[in-house]
Amino acid sequence: MSRLSVDLGRRWSLRLASLLLCLGFWQVAARMHLDLGLVTFRNVPSPVEVVQAAWALFNSHALPRHLLSSLGRVASGYLAAALVAVALGLAIGRSKWAEDLLLPPLEVLRPIPAVAWIPLAILMFPSSELSMIFITFTGALFPILLNTVHGVESVDRRLIASARSLGAGRLAILREVVLPGAAPSIVTGLSIGMGTSWFCLVTAEMISGQWGIGYYTWEAYTLQNYADIIVGMLLIGVLGMASSGLVKRLGTRLTPWYRPQEKHG
Amino acid sequence: MSIAERFSTAGRIAIDGLSIHLGSGPDAFEAVQALSFDVTPGEFVCILGPSGCGKSTLLGALAGHLTPSSGSLQVDGQPVLGPSPSRGMVFQQHTLLPWRRVLDNVAFGLKMQGIGKAERQRQAREFLGWVGLEDFAGHWPSQLSGGMLQRVEIARVLINRPKLLLMDEPFGALDAQTRSQMQELLLEIWGRIQTTVVFVTHDIDEALFLADRILVMSPRPGRFIEDLRLDFPRPRQPELLTSAEFVRLKRHCLELLRHQDGRQLPRLTPLGLPLENTQPRFAL
């Protein structure tokens, strides 16, 4: 075996060992009703109970509907956010005028947590479905917007000057220079935004009446089904990680000229 | 039809009382002061001067990236109002688009003119051949060396058939051997096309080897202190560098540059003042 694959094998076994260690600690702590004073595992369900709850959910007919509802909401909110944020980000990054016009209200809205939007979302949108999509939208909007602005502003101005000298007009500069120049930064924003969109799912589906992984988690909380809560949390975590990874992969394929430095050690 | 025939006639430059101010508020200063000179079509002019003297500023104004504060600047009787493909610019560091392969970078100017893909790629290949890089058409710019990047840059500018070729210390960042190869390549290409060249450098050898005429500039605010005509025969060979007349002129130029006071000024760019490292405005 080559040195590289030995290295890779070692890294993957370390990752796996780390996960197993965490699981092991959780099982032991929950079984022993470990009380550390500041934090206690007395009422925490053990991994075995969680697996049983997960098994029950996987065998029920409800899971596909929960999943589809949540995926639909996250996808719509996220896509809307991506379109709006990239367009706004390009405008703000390119024009002082657009910056002064658009940035102040956005900066005021940025720190507002998703949960605080619930009442307004219910008031402003005709259906609860749209209110929920709006909440996932607010989650994804700002990371994408800020990364786009940052990416646009860090495009080398010599590239823009050079393109102008070669005959490029305003639109061509945007398409040929600014957009690809900002692309790696936009991809980072899109990938973070995917995560934060899932992050807001439980909040969004507090509005829901029936379906969705977030709703399932919230309902388990109100019914005190602790094992189910953890199943819901883990499902959201896994789905968020997978979709973030997918966005990152797509982004890398779209920016083949861009290869970030490898980490060493 | 050969490429050389497709080049239109070279540009005539007429500059009168040109001053350019850079910076704003209390930091504003005059980068070049009351410059007046003419360049005849097809002439190879080198502008020689110490760092920060405003020679790149003058070039930036010729390219249309900087606006004069007074005086007039005309190319072929037309005032310069902004950048144009007829005035090609080569920077010290290449400005190829990292997301376009070498061939598409060279074809960029034709794409902006709306010329179809097959035709612009055919012409781009031809121009890459001029600079000896036809085998690198499919590479990304990040895969090329510094000298190759500047060759691509030159091909990319020439594809627009500029009347004026503006070069801002284009070989300044290359090692000595590559630099002299590039100088010979540039002279060879210039011998085949009709274009006026304005070449900025602080390297006396380079200016003497390349130019028909050298304009020597004083430190800030930049003014011309010498207008030197060279009549070394062409094509020029590297042996020229050690000839008696060359050495005599080199001594003369050294003398001119030495008489200037030794202030170290920050380098200016054809786009104005160098950018400070700007911090991102957001915590991400």
C-alpha cells in the first residue's frame, strides 16, 4: 500500500474511533445515570433507547411524509434565499449607491433570530406553509448575502480594469469577471446557508400542524418522548450535513480552477 | 491574409500640458506635472524613471483608467475618454482570468466583439503561436510560469489589433534570463506589426535595448528631463548590451537618474494609488 493510502486509512480510523468513543461515553453515562453536578445524565435516554425509537420511526408510515415535508420547505426557502442573496450581494458589492440603499435595513434584520419571526411570519403570509418557508429563508439569506458581498469586493480590480481595456462592458464584466471571481466565496456562503436553513427548521415547523422532522421533534418535546427528540435532532443533523456537503461538492465542480490549500499535519 | 496585414495603422499620441492628481483630501498630490510630448506612429518609446515618479500614472491615463486633472491627451486626434481595445495594456503582474483556460483568455477580446466561438478560437491559436505557446492552449493560467503568463497576456492584448501597446514594467517580475528572452520576443513581434509601443521601466539596460526613443522622468511630480533618440540598428542582438555606444548612453542615463534626490517613493500603479490591504467589513 502507498504511503498516501496508509495515511488516509489512519485518518478515517481516527474519525470513526472518535465517533464510537462519543457514543460509548453517552451509553455509559446514561446507563449509570451519571451526575456531574453541573450537568446530569439522569433523565437522558441511552443510545440503545434512541436506536429503538429510530427503528420505530423508520418502520412507521409517517417517516416519508415527515421527510418530504421538511425537504420541500428547506429546499424552497433555501433556493429563494440563494437567488435573492446572490442578486443583492452582487449589487451591494459593486455599487456604493446600492450599498447605502440596501445594507442598513439588512444589517438591522440580520441579528433577529428565527424564533422571533414566528408571529410576524404567521401574520404576513396567507398559509402556514409559506410562513415556514419564510423562516428557513431567513436562516439561509444572511450567510449567502455576506459571503457574496465579501467575494465581490475582493475581486482584483486589475482584472476588472484589464477586462475593460479588452472591450468588456458593464454586463460582461459582471458575467466574465465579478461573478466567477466571487464564486468560491459564494459557494462557501451557499454551503453555510444550507446548514443554517436546516438550523431554522424546528423553529419553522413549530408553526406546522402535522408533518415535518422539525414538527416531529417539537411534538416529541411537548409529549416528553425524549428518545424521539434525539432521533429528530440527529435526523436534522445528518440531513443538514449531507445537503451542505452536496452544495460544497457541486460548488467545487463549478469552480474547477479554484483549489484551496491543503491542511498539513 | 496574414495577421500583420490585419493590423491597422499605428496610433499617434499627442499630449499637451498634462497633469494628473492622485489621492483625495489632504493626501492628494500631483503625480505628473505639465507633460507635453508627441509620439509618431509605430515608434517604440520607453519611459524611464525612478520608482514612484509617475510613469505608470502617465500610462494609466493613456489607457483611459485615470483622468487627467488638466491638459489634453489625444490618440489619433481623439481625446482619451476611457479604456478601449485599441489601446492595449499589459500590467507588471498578469491579469489573466484564472477561471478561463489559456485559449479562452486570449480569445476574450474577440468574444467581447461578439465574434463566434470557432473563429475566435482559431485566431487565438494563431496568436498563441506568435508567442510560442500553442501547446498550452488548454492549460489553466495557474499552471504556467511567470514568463509564459506574460506571453499569454501579450497575445491577449494583440488579438484586438491595438494601435497602441501600453506596457507597465511587463518583465519587471521575471528572472534575468527570462526577461531578456521576453525582450527579444517583444521586438520580434513588434517588427511584424504596426503598432506604437509605450513601455514603462526603471531598468536602463531594458530601455536602451528596446527603444527608438527614451523619455527620462524626474521624481514626483514627474516631468521629462531628457528626450533621448537611439539609432541602434534593428534587429537588435544581445551583443548590443556590451557595445561602446550602449555603455556610453547607459552612463549618461545613470548620471541623469543619480542627480535626482534619493527619496524613496511608494510605487504607483496605472490604476492610481496602490490599494492598502482592505479588511472584510463583516465578521462572517
